[in-house]
Amino acid sequence: MKRLFYIDYPQESYEGQMHRYRCAFCKEETTKINGNLEGHLPTCEYRIRMEKEGHDCAGKSIEPASHDTDDYD
Ligand SMILES: [Zn+2]
């Protein structure tokens, strides 16, 4: 399961910069995240939660899953 955009994460504005926003969890700027799950840090609560729910990071292979897992990374 994968969404086109991941934009339902909690955001907060930069102090004194009303037009700039960042993820409330990992503090990555929204323009850097750009709606991609992979834009969040691997330690981000939102990203971890989404991955637990079965969402894949964009950029991963979208081909049928191979169970040939002898090649890590
Ligand atoms: Zn985040």
C-alpha cells in the first residue's frame, strides 16, 4: 500500500518564519519532505508509524515483491 503523497503528518512553523513549516516529529522541512515518506528521518515517529501500517517509502522497488532476500541493502 502506498499513497501518492504523505501530508497528514503534524507540522509546526519555524519560529518567526510563518511561511516555513517542518514535521513536528523529525523537524525536517516540509519542502524537503515534499510529500514523500522517505523525506522524513528514519527515526521519525510519523514515518515509523506509516511503515508499520504497511506503507513503503517512495523510491523503493514497485515491482512485485521478491522473496529472494539474500541481498541485504
Ligand atoms: Zn517527520
